[in-house]
Amino acid sequence: MTNLGPLGATHTALDTGTAVAAELEELGYDTLWLAGGQGNNLPRIREVVRATSRIQVASGILSVDRVPPAEVVSAYAELPPGRFVAGLGGAHGPRPLAALSDYLDEIEDVVPPAARILSALGPRMLELARDRASGAYPYLVTTDYVASAREILGPDRQLAVLLSVVAETDVARVREVVRAGSLGFLAGMPGYAANFRRMGFTDADIADRSDRLVDALTVWGDFDAVAARLREYRAAGADQVVVPLDGLPREWWPELVKALA
């Protein structure tokens, strides 16, 4: 895995074809993070890599509870070097750290640490990402979290931060959208709730999806406000900010590349 450039993207339109991937490559995006959801997106990753020539394609995130390690090994071996990044996470059993470590043992001989990145939030998972992968890929975090994660990872590991971005200037509408989206679901997940507490949010903030919680975890506003906020995450220590392009105006796509260059 080469060093992450400043801007990555996710986009569900990639589910139906590769035209968007080629467009984003042409615009200068550095990495496409293809959401794994609860399934296996390796076939789609193969298609996107073969339809493009430069851009890195990362699984964001493959669940180690659902995708056998042999399938990750097979995909990595088939694709050109440097193009596929195995983003791994989703270990939700009684020993998630051990489960993920065991999975890394299974792919070690073929998929090197430089070609894998972990969905890490807590300190011990960040340490595993530092010691056994190229770095970490957290979601729904503050700039203060990014700074603390950078301290754990050290200067030589990658930190790609997936952000919730809303192209809306009405704060009431922003909060409505965010509460109805992934935050509404993930706040009920133990791992995310624990990380919100580590970042200083209360149980009441988490249960109510409070304004304080929503505002701290969301990038929103007009283009200039969004670009400025993304630069704050970069300044805090993120090598790459990952922007979900669904719902963002098309005219923003090339401008985001320029703003983060």
C-alpha cells in the first residue's frame, strides 16, 4: 500500500457499475472505499480495479466474522500490486481483538501488513492496527480523537478517517438527516458507544443522539464550510479524509480534490 493521498471517497453508485470509479480516478481521488456492509464486496472490488488504472480500491470494511480469509487472499493474489487494500473489521464476538489477530495470521503469508488497514476505534485496536497493518480507518470521530489516534499509531502508520458529510446549511435539517442515518444505528452498537464515551460524550448524549453529539461528529454546511472542516481533520493528523459522495452535489466532486490538494 502506498501512502494515502489526502482524499478518499465512498459512493453506492459503484454498486451498479464502474463509470463512477473511472470518473473519480480521473478527477484525482486517491482511494475508493467500497462499503462491505454485512456481505462480501470482493467481486465488486475486482471489477473496479480492472476498470481503472491507478486509484487504490479499499474494502471499507470486510467483516472478518463473515468473509473467509481465503477469499481475501485469493482477491489480493489476483489483482495488480498496490491496487487493493484489505480493510478489515467487524469482529463482534466475545474476543474481537483475538479474532481479528487470528484472521491476520491466516492472510499473513500473502497479504502483507502494508496492504491491510483495520477498522479501529479503541486504544487496543489502534495498537493492533499499528503493529499488524498499515494503519486505521475509524468512523464518526472528532478532530481531538484524530490527534490522540495519531499519537498511538505514530508517524509511520496511515490514518484514514471516514466522515459524515451533509451538504446543508440549516442545522436543524442537518441534525434530522444525521439522526435518521448511520449515527442513529451505530450509536446503539457497543463499540461505537464506548468510543463516544472515550471522546467525552455522556450516556444521555448517546441515548438521545444529542445536538452536541451530532454536531461534533458531522461535517456540514456550504462547500467552503465543508472544505474547511475537512482540512481541520487533516491538520489534526488524518492522512486521508474519506467523503461519502452520495448526496453531495456533483459540482463539489472536482472542487473537493482541489480544496484538499
